[in-house]
Amino acid sequence: MAETGSERDAADEDPMGLDPRRVEPILEAVEARDTARLTALLEPLHPADIADLLEQIGPSERRALLSLWSGEIDGEILSEIDDSIREEVIGNLSPEVLAEAVRELETDDLVDILEDVEAPQQAIILAALDDADRVAVEAAMGYPEHSAGRLMQREVVLAPLHWTVGEAIDHLRSAAGLPEQFYHVILVDPRMKPQAYVTLGRILSSPRDALLRDITEDSFRTVEATDPEADVAYIFNQYHLISCPVVDAGGRLVGVITIDDAMNVLDEEHEEDILRLAGVGDDSSLSDGPLATARQRLPWLVVNLFTASLSALVITQFEGTITALVVLAALMPIVASTGGIAGTQSLAVAVRSLATRSLTSANARRVVLRELGAGMLNGLALAAILGGGAMLILGDPWLGLVLGLAMICNQIVAALGGVLVPLTMNRLGLDPALASGTFVTTLTDVMGFLAFLGFATLLLL
Amino acid sequence: MAETGSERDAADEDPMGLDPRRVEPILEAVEARDTARLTALLEPLHPADIADLLEQIGPSERRALLSLWSGEIDGEILSEIDDSIREEVIGNLSPEVLAEAVRELETDDLVDILEDVEAPQQAIILAALDDADRVAVEAAMGYPEHSAGRLMQREVVLAPLHWTVGEAIDHLRSAAGLPEQFYHVILVDPRMKPQAYVTLGRILSSPRDALLRDITEDSFRTVEATDPEADVAYIFNQYHLISCPVVDAGGRLVGVITIDDAMNVLDEEHEEDILRLAGVGDDSSLSDGPLATARQRLPWLVVNLFTASLSALVITQFEGTITALVVLAALMPIVASTGGIAGTQSLAVAVRSLATRSLTSANARRVVLRELGAGMLNGLALAAILGGGAMLILGDPWLGLVLGLAMICNQIVAALGGVLVPLTMNRLGLDPALASGTFVTTLTDVMGFLAFLGFATLLLL
């Protein structure tokens, strides 16, 4: 992380990103209301690390820090900061500071911020922009949420199809307002429809009289502004794109999406998958307080309360069996719980495969049969261990048989449920990660108790 | 996804990536052993989509397809294909085809392939390379697995600090063997230590006599070749890098990592997190057969069999209580199961936050206290619902009280366990996603049964 040998030693102790040991001195400066010291401590930090700092400290510390230091806040910090506290942070800024901070941002970052704030702050931000930026931002806000149109930047670098490398370089040298980051020159026809693109590397390494259209890239493809951002992220990942032109319904160039935006979308989708699978609202954040956290998690807990009552209802039907043989009450959770683990395993693989589009209608049948096979094999293996163990320890071969049979049934149900529930939700157009976890564990709980107590009633009484 | 209006309509029906409807005709061509038709069907597909196709079809179909078509396979397909079947696919290729296919690949992709194959195939691949590539690949293989050195490409574009834009362009025009993708010119001192970099966009838009060192980027940073790839992926994501020079222990430039490689690493880490949390081995793949799938999942199932026996042991201690009041057997899974959901919620948030480095020693205490608070609040809410419901339905206020008290205890244990288990594993240098799920559900099961049956024994008998 450093350039010279001696600097390197110091850097080695410094973890990448925000060093947790830097946080304490910063909070001390805030408490001492020492703006000079605070500024000196924050000044060397990258905006992304300052955003992390603001996320990691408590709400009252955050307010105190911003009141001492808000004049220095720049647009990049606002752009980096997590959605969950962005509105709070922006609310702490004076209109002048806010207007100053957003002025330097690119349109895609502005759109990202505007999506999250209330109308009065939106008005302040829009008023701070120059006319061209405001028109561009308002146009982007006209596209649906989570669409390519919201993700793209309007600043594009383009050239007519007939230009040479020399003409392109001369144009770039004289052009004003080039985007901060660009990786391709997009070739458009006279109706502004993108036809191909050329990497800057190819332009730089080709002779001045080479035609741009002779050095284009195979990877060229476009997305439509109304395409969902998830599809955009997928094609960046699948085809290793670095930038991708965006067109309107008529095929005309309206913007360009770069890889950093696509990477953000992928990251958010991963977060959504992992949190939804676990039954956590995906607008949850580490900066939320206990009340907000409790509120986000309560809905699925309540759902689970009712689905778990289904298990209770099943068990109630077998009260006679349990009264006759109370050891069954102790053993029944083993079958249910191991089924829950198997269901979760099968589910995680299916949800992940659907997210990466490697589980499709082309191989769904094979994958379901594979899960069935795996469920049977593991059911047999676990039945042998558990049934055998029960026979040895409890000295009752019939009880061992009941445990083994119930285990086989439940492992098969778990493996199938783990893949069929998300496949069904996907076919219904729902996010397969949503609710699947609760459905599948309810299934394995109910089936586990039913199979175990049912076989026990048949074979032991 | 297309350029003109009429093409657009057709493309709209075509999902992004490999269209599942294309798979059937391809498999028919394979079955008919019709190489011409097969080639015509595969020819328009992107290598990444052909790799997906090979992953989605069954092993015997894959073998048949490769025997008909293997002459056409190119290096990019081998590079795109999932690790789990790469060795099988390569094993189906003749040495000549394999040698031909790998020759065009960049060194980072070659290293990725070599890591996965056995010694004889390694020898074939190494023998196929020209001397410079072989030396570069062998040097990369000398770095530790999962390090920056394995990830980087050796082909770099550099310039001395004193060059002008014009000199850089002239050099690039005459240089042979430029990397396929590059985004920066790296400025090095006379000892080959990188000092800064310049984007190609800045070079193209600056006058010929501008000095490169006057148009460098703030985002410049380097990584050491022995740094873990996870750290590299983190800084790409955190600081929005597009490429990053790699240095040796002496600070000298040895290669460069580009964003597509970093994106791959992030993707693999997400996969690892989601699969490990669910207790699935992270070398699992959708192309595995039932036996391989069962084998990957069995270890955690067996572990769970033993941890679930702990719950059984707890319940056994209360056999007298259950015999006296058999309805307890039916109600006890509700408390345990709702605790399991709460533990999973808290766990998913903690694991994800540790992975994105937003949960650190700076805010661990605040997050643990927050979980404690959220657990208490949800415990109270669920206790009111469940306890109240039990009083109404079962008509027994004391039973309602027992359910409510047990629920509060278990929600608190779940919320704390969900964050403390991964924090502890992280502090011990272990992957927090590994095994945490089983630990936490064991904790909530044992605590759920213990609290419920314990309070029942105290208050109901």
C-alpha cells in the first residue's frame, strides 16, 4: 500500500480502509470540540473512509462531528455514505454547505443522492446545479427506479463513424466537460445510434490515420434506459464489460454506465440475497438503533410464530403417543432440526444459482433430481448414524428404526423443498430469497415431527 | 441490447446471457452427432455463454458435445468455465487442442487455469506457451494462493516520470505486446518503483507537451504481490479503482491488477459467505452429481446431529414435567424455532458487516448493545403475542406466562449469539461465516427448550 521501503513498514500496520484505531482520537477531538484537531485528523482520510467513519459512530457523535466540521464535507462523502444515514447527514448541513457539496458531483451520483432525500432537500440540491446538470438529473429521475437510466451518467464521449484516430485525439484535446472517468469512445451514426466502441488504449496505440471503425471492440453491446439495473450488472459481470452505452427506445445514445456503478449494484444484490434469506429487511443497516432494528426483524419473527404453531398443531395430534412414550418428546427435535439444516443448504445453493443465472429452465429438472438424490443419500447416512446410535444408547431397535425412517423422509423433503420453493417463487416473478427460509424450515419442522411421531405411533405403540 | 428498432423487438424476447431455449436445439444436434449444426449453433455464442452451457448440461452430454466440437474450443471458454468442471473439460481435450487454446490467454487467466489442473495437463499447458509467457506464469505461481501475485497480469504499461504526453503516445504507438486491456500508464522512478499513474482519458485530452506527472490521479495506490486477494478486492470496491499496480517487497513494479479480476474475487467471496452460512462446502457447484452434493453437505448435517442431541439431552431432564403436562411437548418447538430465526437474522447482518468491514473494533460494542436492545424489544413483542394467544386459546394464564418468559430469554440469547459468535470467530482469525449457523441454532434450540421447560417446571407444577 505504499511506495518506498520505509513507508511500507508503517503502512503494514495500517489495515486497508479505515483503521479502527483512528476512530478514538477523532471522537476525542469531537468531544473536546476542537475543530482544528478534528480537521487535521480527517483531512488525510479518503472520502469513502470518512463515510465509513460516519456510519460506524453513534448518532449523537455523528451530529456533534458534523456541527464542528460540516463546512468541509464534500459531495463525494455524501455519495459514499450509506443510504440509511444519508438523509440524517444531509439534514445536518446548512443549505449553503449542501449546495456547495453537490455541485461537483457527476449526474449519476446526484441521482443516487436525490432518490433518498425529502422534497425540501431535493429542491436545495436541484437549485444548486447549473442548468445543464439539472436538466440531465431531472431526465434521469424520469426513468423508473432501479433502471439503467437512473444508473447511467449522461456525459458521454462519442465520435462519428468515419473519424480517424487523429481526429478523435484532436477533438478530445479541445473538448470541454469530459467525464471524469471514461474508457471508450462510442461511435454513433448520424441519428445518434451507437454502432461500436473503441478503447482508449487502442486509440493511443494506433497511428493517427487509422479509422476508428477499424479498431473497434467485440465486447460492444448496449442496454436500454428502462432495462432493470440487475440485468445491467449481470451483463457487466458475464461479459467483463468496463462501460456500456445506454440507448432510448428509439436506439439513440442517452448515456453510459461504467463498471463502478455495475459493481455497486452487484454488491447491493448480494447484500439483499444474504439478508432476505435470513429474514432481515434489506433496508437494514448497521447504523440503525435498537428500535429500528427490532422493527425490521419483527415481521418475519411473527410469521414464524404462526408457522411454528403449525408444528405445535401437528404434535398435539400425537399427545397420546407422547404420553405413552415420553422419550419421543426429547428425540423429535433432532429429526426436525437436521431437516432444517439440509433445507437451508439446498436453499442457499438454489438462491445463489438463480441470482447468478446458472440455474435456468434448461437445467432445473436435472438440479431437482440431483437434490432428490442427495437428499436420499444423506437421509440414509444420517438414518444409519442416528438409528444405530439410538439402538445402542437407548437399547431399542424399534425406536432406532423410527428415527431412521423419519430422518430419511425429512431429508428428502428438505432437499426438494430447498430447491422447489425458490424455483416456484422465481417462476411467479418474486425474489426467490424472499421468505424462502421461513417456508422451508416450516416445511422441515412440520414434516420432521409428523414423520417421527407418525412412524412412532405405527411401530411403537 | 440491440441497435435498431426492429432488431430490438427480437432481442427483447432474448434474455440477457445464455437463453435457456437455445440449449434444447444444441443438445439435439449433439445427440444427432451433427457437428456442422452444432458448430452453427455455438458459433454466435459468447465464450462466457458457452461456458455456462457446458456447466448447465449433464456430464454425459458434456462429454458428447466436446467430442464433436472440441477442436473449436478457445482459451476464453476454458477461462470462463467454473472450476468444478474445468478439469473434466480439459481432460476431454487432446494435448494439441489444449495447447492451441491456451496460447492466446493473458498470464492472469493462465494462472487461474493452472491452479486447477493436474500435473500432466499443467505440463502440456506450460509447454504450449512461448518462453516469456512461461517465465511469467511460473513466477506468478510462485506467489501464495489467493494472493495479489496470482491475480495480477505481468504485462504493464509504464513510463518514466519525466515523460510528456507526446512521448507517451509515440511510445504506445510503437510498442509491441501491449496488454489487451489497460486503463492507466504507470509512472515509475529509475528503480522501477511506481510513483503515480495517469488515466488514458487524461493523456488523450491533454496537449502533447504536458508532463505526465502533472496530470496524475489522486486514486493512485499500490498493493504488494503477497497481499491477500480479499484485501485487493476490498480496496478496489472501497476506492473505486479501475486498476492497481502490484509491487514486490522492495517496492518495485511487478504487475497490475484490473477491476475485472477484483470483481471476480468479490463475487467468489459473496458466494463463499452465503454458502458457508448455510453450511455448504464452498467448492460445491451446480454441475456436481447427487453423490458429490451429498458428500459436501453431510459434514455439517452430522455435526448438527450431535448438537441437536444436546437439545434432546436438555429435554430428557424434564421428562417428568412433560409427562405431567404433555401440551408442553407441543409448545416447546415454537420458542426454539422463533429463537432460531432471530439468531439467523442477527448472524446474517453480522457476517455481512464483517465481510464489508463495516463492523470493526470501533463499533463492535455499540452493535452488540444494539442487538441486545433489539432482542429485548422483539422478545417482549413476541411474548405478548404468543403468551396472550396461549392464554386465550388454551385458557391458561400461567402457561402464557411461561411461554412469554421463555420467549424473552431466547430472543435475547439469539440476538447476542448471532453477533458474538461471528465476532469471536473473526477475532480468532477464522472466517465468521464458517460454522456460525450451526453454533447459533444449537444455542437457540438448547436455550429455547431449557428456558421453556425450566419455567414450566417452576411455575406450572
